[in-house]
Amino acid sequence: MKVIFKIYTLLSIFLIFSCTDQLDETPIDAIDADYIYSSEAGLEAGVTGLYNKMRELNYDEGTGSIFSSVFFRIATDLGIGRVNLDQCYNPNRYNANWPMQNWGRLYYIIDRSNAIIAYAPDIEMDQTKKDILLAQARAIRAEVYMQLYTTYNNILFKPEPTTIENIDEIDYTPADPADIWALIDSDLDFAISKLDWEVEPGRYGQGVARHLRGVSALWQEDWQEAVNQFDAIVESGIYHLVEVDEVFTGDKNHAESLYTYQASRALGGGNELAGGGPSALASMFNCRIYELSSGEMIPEVKYGGLAFGWAFPNDYCQSLYDRENDKRYTTYYYEQNYIVNNPDHPNFGQPLPESSIEDNFRRYHFSLKKFHDPDKPASSDQSYQNFVHYRFAETLLFGAEAHWHLSGSNTDTKALEYINMVRRRAFGDNNHDYTTIDLDSYLEEHAREMALESSRWYVLKRLGVLVERVNLHFQGGSNSGNVHGVQMEDYMVNYPIPQSQLDLMKGFPQNDGYTQ
């Protein structure tokens, strides 16, 4: 870690950040430390840079980023993995050399946040505007520390920026969880007090800060605090559920989105640019139907175009839906009744016959449509769409959980109100309302609504059922003939710390269960 922090110190001298205004096509691509930490424009650019790094962390198609992001989406009770993803929880691969890591990227964002937070008070500018920028930086730091701790458990705690003067004073001992949660909650409380509810797209507002504060409270089993935060979001009147077919379409800056990552092909090409770099998620969870040996299918935007087919929702995930009545089944997933689209084939325009389906998951499998990009060329895996990251539907689900825990009642009125708001949107009526709520019904509804989004792994871990449910339902395999379950061990709920980092951290311990 010493070497990494030294690299960060060098990077603090010449940082690459995008322009503050997404409509400005000229990036700020060489900003020295004096500019960042001593001027209003520099502070604005620095905070924009944090958002760029968060976008890269969660949605970039670079090998490290995409695998790390997909792991937490797929390696739950709802996924089946191919390629390297079929090795999730295999102790011969899932160890200190596991390639799907985000440790370094998370600490980079923390260190940049620390520097902005430390030096901003000395910048001469309007205090209200400064507080809003500081609030965004502190909310991002809190979010990243929460992700780091809930992923790895044993982490370094360093809430001040790295400098030449303190580089050799880093304490390489695991942080006290109380210190971590105290910083997270302090940062989020500050953000809540300074951020407005309504903000421009691509910026954190009070809704995101309260949502994260509620999640922090759920981890700490502070049910009253969680209730307070989620209720405040609901009662603000700012957010509401949109129709199912609107959640993942358009620019996604709609009333259900607490936060949407902004991207643009015209302004993009790299994560230092306003439009960001390309993402491959639009190609990740859908099959290559066009590879069927019958030759009846060709790549088409309607079916996702060029696809990776590296991971899919599994049979258990599919079984949770009322296929006739739940609109999510036909909206969040690609249709399986394909129409032959090769104009040179005699069956053109006819339903794809069952005899053409092959025993190969890559070529045919139940596929996720949440990341579908109608503007992605059929021959490309690169997408520049916006990504809705935090949304009101999950706020309602978390609010239902918080009320259920707080009351201790399976018929808690508020818990049922919140979860049934999600169900009524899905079914279009109240005929499918829950009349009771328990752990299984809650997790099943969370699965139906939030499948293969970014939070499922953490929800299962927080509730103590990750190992149980992964062992029941997660699968790997390239086709149905070699599909296999996994044996996830209890210690695997804490991610292995990268060996390359342990070698630098002066005796910092590996998490229990992994060899060092």
C-alpha cells in the first residue's frame, strides 16, 4: 500500500479530470495541485473528477472494472456465470490472487476525497457553494468507505490526504469498525444538511445522501435511524415510481432515479472526459442468439446486438416471476420467443423453432434487458448510455425492511405499504398485495425488482444469508451439460485482500480463511 499511496501523491500533482459542465467538449486534462486545492474552479473540477472515478468504478468496460462490477451483480442467488465468472467461490481461484478486485480503485477515490475535504476550507469562495461541493465529496467518501468495509471487513482507515510528510506514518493495522461507521455517518449527516433535494443530473442530492445513511443504519441495525431516513425520502414528494417500461429507457433522469451516472458517446472516449468511457454492461447479460448454427439469426439491436453472454439470471431468478401478470418479467428481460431475422434464411419472419435451440448458454439463455441500449450499434459491445444507480424502488424496499425490523411485526402497516407500492407498479393493481412480510418474501420481492443491479450481494451479506442462498442457487457452466453449483464457505463473505497489496502493507493480515 505504501507504493500505491506514493503513486497517489504523484497523481495529486497532475490530476486528470473532466470539465464541470458536461456540455463543454473541452476537458480539463492537466490540473496541478495548487489549482485544485486553492481555487473555486479547481474545487469544482476536483469534485467532478470524483464522479468520473465513481463512474469508472461501477460501469467502465476495462477488464478489472467490468469483472469486479459483474461479480457483485451475478455471484448471488440470482446468477449463473460463464468464462471466469464460473469460478466464483472456487478456493483455487477465489483467493488473494482473485482478479476481480476493486481495492486499489476504492482507495484512490478515498485519497482524492480526503484531499478535497482537507483543503477546501481554505479556498476563498461563496460558503454555501463550497459546502455543497464539500457535501458531495463527503458523501462519495462515505459511500466508498462503506463499500470497502462491507466488501473486505479488514481495511485501512485513513481519513486524511496522503502527503510526502505522512507517507511513512501510515498505520498498517485493520481499522476499528466503530471508527469507520462514525466517519461514514458523520460524512452523510453533513451531506444531508447541505445538499438540496433537487439537483442537476449527475450530482448527488439529499436523496442519495439519505438513502446511503439509511443503508448505513441497516448495517448497524439502527432500525429507527433507517426508518427516519427512508421515510424522509418517501415523504419529500420528490421521487415516485415511474412505469415499469420507463425505468431503464431514455436518459434515465426520471422521478424514480435518486442518482443516474451520465454518459455520452459524443463527449466520451475515456473516463477523464465528460462523456466517460464505454461500458460493456449492455452486452454482458444477454445471449448470442445470432451464433445458432441454424443461421436463422443475425445480430440485431432489438435483441441486444453483439453480446458477451458471460453471465445470466439463473433459473431460480426466472422462477420468482408471475409470468402472466408481472410486467417486470416481460420488461426487465429479453423475450424468449425470438423471430427469425436473417433475411437470407427461408424461415425469415417466422418464430424461431424449438429445434434450432442449442445446449449452449452463450447462444441461448434467459437474458437481462435492464442495460439494453437501443443506440448501441448491433456490431459493437460499447455503450455510452446513462446508468440509473440508486432508485426509489429500492428505497421503498429498504424502508419496508427497516419498518419490519423496527416493529418486529410481520403485518407492520408501513412495511406492507412500501413493499406493496413496488408490487402494485409491477402488477398494475392491488390484487397481488402482500398481507404479511417476512425474510423470504422480502428477499423474493427485492430479487424481482432489483435482480442483477448493484446491491444484491451486499443485501444478502448484511442479512446473514449470503452463503446459504449462494449455495442453494448460484451456478456456473458454459452450457446445461456442465452446469454446476458452488460450495461457498462462510469465510468467503469477506472478499480476499489482493496479495499484491498485502506484500506492500507491512504485515497487514489477510482475511480469515485465505492463505497469505
